[in-house]
Amino acid sequence: MLSVERNDTCWRFACKVQPDPRLCVQILYCGTKFVSSGETEWIKTVPELLKSNCSAKADDSKFNYGIYGQAISSGIVSSTTFFSKFCYCLWWGLQNLR
């Protein structure tokens, strides 16, 4: 859960470096109902914006995920099965006991 929150923080960080941060947050979190033609073109660039600014790989990261970087980069956050998430959390906890 905390890694998802950290990922959300990165998305908000990525919006702050845009020319219109308020519009970025509204579009990212589905806050606008009506979109102009200029905004439609900008919406198409959002996945690339998030990929370039919120990569969890240590060598090209513009955002520091801290201890949650491994969870983000492993893909477990986007996993849909509870069992795989549970096993990852158990493994992560045991690994950090040492």
C-alpha cells in the first residue's frame, strides 16, 4: 500500500514540472469532464510523461522511491492477484529482518 502511495507522489511530482500543473493533476485523476482539442493532444503524452519521470530503475530515476523502489520496479504493484502480492509482502518483510 505504501509503494502505491509513493508511486502517486511521483505522479504528482511529474505534474509539477509541467507548464500547467493543475490541469495535469485534473486530467491524471479524471477531474475534468470536458476536454478541449489542445488538451486531447496533451493527454496522449501522459503515459510517456509518467514513464520518463517516474521510472523506478535506479540508473535513470528522476524520483527517489526510497525503500519502495524495488516493489515498484518488480511490477507487483500492478499485479492483480492477491496471492502474489501477499507472497511478495511476506518475502520483503523477511528480507528486511536481517
